[in-house]
Amino acid sequence: MIDLKGKVAVVTGGAAGIGAETCKVFARHGAAVAIWDVNEVQGKALELILLQEGFSAHFSKVNTAKLEEVEAAAQQVIAQFGKIDILINNAGITRDASLMKMTAEQWQQVMDVNLTGVFNCTKVIAADMIKHNWGRIINTSSVVGLYGNYGQTNYAATKAGVIAMTKTWARELGKHNITVNAVAPGFIATDMIKTIPEPVIKMMTEKVPLRKLGTPEDVANTYAFLASDAAQFISAAVISVDGGLTI
């Protein structure tokens, strides 16, 4: 059984999709949850839901690409909950275009959030974990980071970079009893699916050996396992949550 009682988790991109489900799953397993997102309306709504259900939660509007905002938000979490045990680097964006059509702005926007944001959050929060000689850092990569994808040069590059950072940080932080792992989701049925035509969804589903799309809870449950004591000897791993898509 996964038990996160007494733990404090920061979830970036926590207001919607996989991030919101992660906040709910972690709260149900006993963790206090700090929801970080740029979407204030959705973030505060989720905070209210969790508080009404009797869980410990707090929302902060944070642009993870800005180091000063990350530092301020981390201090707020530590002031409120006393520490930070778990970091879920879940925030990410896409700005898709083929190589010859991709603009410098599209490239940089994705780099800022998907790479710099992960660096900022980990650098700041790892400092507190080191003080307590315990931590779990879980980074969101993607099957795209492992195998590439047409029209996603920027996104694939960042998700591959997240894997490289994961393995580097696992080496650097292991002596402080901090594990660092990555999760690589495949086709997950989030709200973004609603904008995709049904024939495309059918084609995506047929590529998955399990013949179905994953759910945000499938990914959130993997995060929760990696954050728990059951995974205390797992570090530098990249776990694909993709229904067998990449075999």
C-alpha cells in the first residue's frame, strides 16, 4: 500500500490534466499538496475541492520558467508545511510545427517551460531536500523524448533533455538519500483529446497493444509509487506508461 502521510509534495502544472489528478491521488495517499500552475482559476478551484474533502492543499500561481517565482513559492510551501519532500516536475507545454515551419519563438517557449522550468524547480527544492537528507524527484518526460515525433522537434528535445537531467541528478543527489526518476507517458486521455478528431483517436488507440488510451490516473499512480517507500531503491529510471506502445 502506498503511504504518503506526513509528506509534502509540490506538483507543477498541477491545476489540470495529469497534474490535477496527481494532486488528488497524492492527497488521498496522505500527502500535503502544493499546487503550482499559471492558471489561477483552475488552481484555486482544485485547492478548494481538496480542502473541502479534508485534505491539506495550497495553490500558488507560479511560472516555473522564472527562477524568482519558483524561489518565492518554495519558501511559501516551507513556511506553511515545514519542508518539501516530493517534487513532481509535471508542467509542460507544446508548440508544434515541423522543422522548417517552427519559429524561434515556438522553440524558445517550449525550452523555457519544459527544460528551464524543470531545472529551476529542482535546483531550488533539492536544496531543502538536502537539508532533511530525504527526497523524491519525479520528472515528466514522454515517449516522444525516447523516440521522437513528427512536428515536435522542440518538445522531443526537451523531453529527451529531461531524461538526461534525471540521470545526472540521480548521480549527484543520491548521497543525500534523494531519488530522481522520470516517467514517460504515451497517449493519455486528457482534455486535449477533446480537440482531436475521432478518426485520429481511433488510429492512436490502434497503435497501443492494450487497445486503449491511458488515463491521467495511470500516470499519477506511477508518480505516487515512485514517491513512496516501495520505490526507495529505484533511481535514474525512466518508466514508460504507454500501454506497450514503445515495444
